[in-house]
Amino acid sequence: MIFTNLIQTNLRTNQFGKQIEYYQQLESTNLESWELIEEDYASNGTIVITDNQYKGKGRGNNSWFMSPSKGLAMSLLITEPISIEDAELIPIATGVAVARALENRGVVPQLKWPNDILIDGKKCGGILCESKVSKSIVQKMVIGIGININEKRNDFPEEIMSSSTSLSIEAGHSNQRELVCAIITTFLENLFEDLNSSIPAWENYCSHLGNKVTFKHNDADHTGIFKGLNEKGHALIDIENETRSFQSIILK
Ligand code: BTN
């Protein structure tokens, strides 16, 4: 059970989270968000949240596992038009908002390009932003956030057990999911005031700044030194003394 009044009590926002749509179970909060947008039922900043997301979507056709009643699965809906430049910075800003929220709960989070949330080198959360573009403007956007909050080690499926962690494993105590949701939403609304400020903030949380990274691009493996983000929020990587920018690569 998620108590939406607990989210509302802890929000310090003007607009984000004023409308909250809670479901006991859902296939995916992102999928439901698009349905609400289609029905014109959601105002800007609406939160869609569930206690049991049974078919969560991850990046690149992956699935996202959520332990019912323990994890946090939420989507934040942007229903007002935004420029493509601003939209590109939103996943970066969301990573920063999540990292700040976890830090606020007493752990030391790190971000791995593009926006894996790690604690102690293990995955604690992920972000999936989806958008509808027309006339060179992002008309609608769904910001999906999944975080492992109160899972114990054996709550994770075997195949991700060794690479996953949760806030409670790392902090040593359980956390109220509603509070974490409210803190993320508050930090995110703040970052929307100045999306560019999320670039240096993201770099400060980066787990691999200045390190050698490997990734696939155009079907070939590449290795280089991760230098940070450019003003568009794209990854800057030095490959054989040339700095190149990449928008959609996944690091190994
Ligand atoms: C990743 O692959 O790292 C991104 C995972 C994103 C999962 C979240 S959970 C809430 C929202 N709804 C979904 O179906 N996916 C995102």
C-alpha cells in the first residue's frame, strides 16, 4: 500500500505531485502514464505510482524488476511543451534528483552513464524517459523512475542478485517509499528551474569520470576515457586523443 497523503505532506513543490494517481498494481507506470495523457486526464507534474509493477520497462527493451510493496515505481508526467534541448537534459536532471534524494536518506549514491543509480557499485535504480515529439518540440514526456528501497538481498531474482542493491541494504534500515518519492519530486522540480545546472551536478555523482570505459557504437566495441558531459548532456569520451560526443550509448 502506498499512502498518497504521505507523499503530499512531504512535497515542497509548486506544481509537481499536486495530482497523484495511485494503483495497487500496474503493468508499468510509464504505460499507464501514456494512457492518462491520451485521455487528457493528467496535469503537468502528475505522479503515477504503484505498489506492484509487474511488467516494468527498462532501457533498451530490458524489463525492470520491482519487488511488490518494497520497491518504488513512479512516473512523472510532463504535459507542457518543452524544447528538444531542455528535454535532453531531463534524464540527467532526474539522475541528479534521485542521487540527491538517496544522499538525503543517508547513503552515498553514484551515477553511471546514461542514468543508472548505483550504491557501492551495485544497481539501486534506473530511469526511463519517454517522449512524444512533433513540430520539433517535445509535446509530452514521461519520466519513469524505479528504485529498490526496502528489498533484502534474496528479494531479487537470482540473475540480478549479485549486481543489485537497495536503499535499505545500504542504509541498514527501512525507508518510507512515500518520503523518497516526495524528496525526488521536490529536487526534480527545483532542477527544472535551471536544467543546465544538472550537468556539473551529474558529473559530481559520476562513478566513472576520468576512467576508461567500453561501449558499443555502430556495432563495434570502443574504449575511451569518460571526460564528462557536454552542454547538451551527451557523453564526452576521449578516443585516441580525439574527444567525441555520444548521445545514446550504454557502457559495459
Ligand atoms: C533501466 O533500465 O535502468 C531503467 C528502469 C526504469 C524503471 C522504471 S520503474 C517506473 C517506470 N515504469 C516503467 O515501466 N519503467 C520505469
